[in-house]
Amino acid sequence: MRIAVAGFQHETNSFAGTVATRADFDRPGGWPPFCTGADMATIIAPSGTPAAGAMAEAAQSGVGVVPLLWCIGLPSGPVEDAAFENIAADICARFRGALDQGLDALYLDLHGAMVTPSFPDAEGELLARLRRIAPAPFPIAASFDLHGNISEKMVRDCTLLECYRTYPHVDLRETGAMTMRRLIGVLKGAPVPAIAYRAVPFLASINDQCSFVEPVRSLLERGAQFEKAGKIDRVSQFFGFPLADIAISGPSIVIQGPDAAKAEAVADAMLAAWMQAEARFATRLPQAHEAVEEAKRLAALPGTGPVVIADTQDNPGGGGTGDTTGMLRALIEGGAQGAVLVHIADADAAEAAHAAGEGAVVDIAIGASLSARFGAPVAGPWRVVKLGSGSFTGVGPMYKGNAIALGKVALLERRGVRVIVAPRKMQASEPGLLLHLGLDPQTLPILVVKSSVHFRGAYQTMARAILPALAPGAVEADLSRLDYHNVLRPPARNHSHSTEEVSPL
């Protein structure tokens, strides 16, 4: 038995004002580099990716893996057509070659929210091309991100599919392993599942999609109940990526099981549960200066662990540039002594700090080189507190085991507020960068992270409180403020309810 493995991931923010080129898939911050063929065995295997889980499951089952190609690009604006065509053609060519040598199935590690100028449904296009090479009933299985904007076209060309069930995503390897396990089952004679699909008729902001809080927690539990009752095999709930301005943007429900009628009935029941939960998919978050004042108040109370502020609208994991300065300015102006911000992408500032050396003072302005429309750089002078190579291994639940290389990094300080600068952006869901620079996040009074939800994987239980907050950036939290042109579904209604209220943990 031989199963080919390929991966091609990107999450597209139509409002980011950037593009993803072919080079952006070579060495993405926090993730394995572009790799092909036999190199995938050594590069992907130790990582926390779905492909790693799938390959491990195949090996444990005694199934031969035929590695084709794997890559990921950090979230940004649309992927250039040329980049998509280059990578998609490479995958297809390698797939044809593997088929000629004898192949039983294909596993794909995809995201589900990739957009190019020519292909708003890029994964649907890739799957269609692969289906033309290997028509049904040849088995093609795919794992997707929970934020996938899943189309009927994608579902049609998959034999079976899975999605992450956690946000922050701490089940990537498990999802890949589950997909591979089910695929091997089909090859061994298990019935090909009937699939029922429902599109949820509203958009949900990514800030409202955390699986730790309502209404997501209850929706996931409801799906698990159907599975445990034996009425259905898999209930996959995709919460969608609403910053992709495409017709298919939005949540969806995919039900899989041996009985088509039962799958359709469960799909209807889950859609009804989503409709009842709509009012809870609309939150109001505090402004940056309000969050800083609340963080200072909470940090002064008895207790341990940092107060964590999420700079959600400059989340690199949602297409943010990672260099906006609104939150840093609020910290300095608010006198947030001891606060640390992770991190601002500014290659010039990092280079200047290394040239000056630890203990030196550099009179430079930092940030906003890619995001001037969201605010000006923050002027110095800055004291260089600590320098680092920027090369370390992920230790958090999402990036654990990943070899991370950000380039030369520096910890700078001004008026009691510290900020890390690095040449490249990366979502601040990984404590490894703090540890790399000699900082213990548990001892910080205030920790500011450029992230929306993924940071909770590392800090949910450590923090004394979590405050998602608004500073200007490309990852808009209030979907009603976006100038959509192609999206067909409205944002969730009823802004009177907040599931992200400030509360000690």
C-alpha cells in the first residue's frame, strides 16, 4: 500500500494590502521550509504539522509514504497567480509521476482559505486539477484548518476530509493522523462516507472562534455528542476566515457517515444549533488605551502570572504585518512599567541594536515600515537590553518541535516598556522567543502579544487575565467595518453580547 503526501497552505486576508510571492513559501517564520521528495521525511517529521501526523500514522500502520511536496506561506494578502501556478503544477507533476509508479491514495495537508486573483477558491482549483489526473473513485483525503472557507467544490473532490477542532490549533498532528487513519481504513475496505454539507449564513470574527469559550465550545460539544452516539462518523465544523473577500467566505458544516440520510439529518441539526448561537458570535473589544489601564489595575492585584493583552488587529496569523505601533504607543503613554511586547517586525531596528551592542542606547524609530496607514513609527531613544540570534526551537503547544529562525532579534526598552524587534514577522503564540531572550513570561506583569487567539495555547492557564484589545491593523475585528465586494454572508448580528469579557482566569 502506497499513499502520496502533499501540502500547500495559505490563509488569505483580502484587506492586508500585501501579496504572497513564491519566495514567501520558502522559509515561513515558525514553520518548516519548502521541501520536496525524500527531504520531507527529515524536515516535516519532527514538526507539529498535520502532514507530520499523517506520515507518522502511515508508518505505524506499515503503509508506504510517497512524499511529494510540502509548503506553507504566512497569512497575507492574496497569493500571486504565478506562485500558485508554480507550486500547484509541481504538486500535480509529482502526483502524476507517483501514479505511474503505482499509488493507492493521496493525502493533502491544506488550509481552505487560500485566494489568488484568478482563483478565489484556490484549494478547490487544486483539488479539481488533481481529480482530473486521478478521477474518482481514486481516494483523495484532505485535512483543513478550522478557518477554512470550505466550498462544495472542495467537498465534491474529496473522498473524505477532516479539520482541526481546536482554536488555538493544538491538534494539528492529531488531525493529520486521523485523516490518514480513515484513508487507510477506506483502502482496507471501510465504506466511503456519504458527505452532507451546509453553509452557515453569517460570518464570525476570528476573535469569536476560540474553542475555549462560548459559543464555540458548546457547538463542538454538540458535534462530539452526535459522534459518540454513533449516529454519524465525523462532524467537522469550519468557522471560516471572514477576512477573505470571496463568495464562499464563512463557516460551514461537513457531516460524514455511512448513511446519507442520517448525515443530512445531523447536518440540519447542527445548522440549527449554529443559527441559535448567532447572537454570541458578535463581541465588542476595548481600545488599546483602555486595555492598558485595565491591565495595570489587574497587574497590581495580588496573584501570579502576566496580564496578557492581545493586539488582535495586527495578528501575523491573520494577515497582519506584525509591525503596527498603536499598542506599543499605548503602553508607553500609559506608563505600563515592566510590560513586554512580542514582537515588532523591523529588520533595521534589529540590525541597529546588534551594531550598538547590549547596554547601548540607540536613537531610532521602530515599526510601521509596512503599515504606515495604521500609525507612525515610535521614536527613541531605546536601550538595548538583550540580543539574540533568533534561532530557537518551539516549546509551545502549536509550534513545539519546530525549528524557528527569525534572524537577529533584540529586546529594547524605553520608559520602562520593553519590546522585542526581529527581522521577520511571526504570530506571538510561542513562548520560545521570550525564553530565547532570557525572559520568563510567568514573571511579567503585562505581556502584549500580536495574536488573536493562538496565544491562548501557551498562556491561557498561565495568565491571571486575558484582554483582547483594539489598535489599528489589517486584521479587522469588527467585520461590519470592512468594505466587502464579494462576500455573500453578513457578519453575525447582535453586538450587545460579549464572549470576551475581561475576567480573571
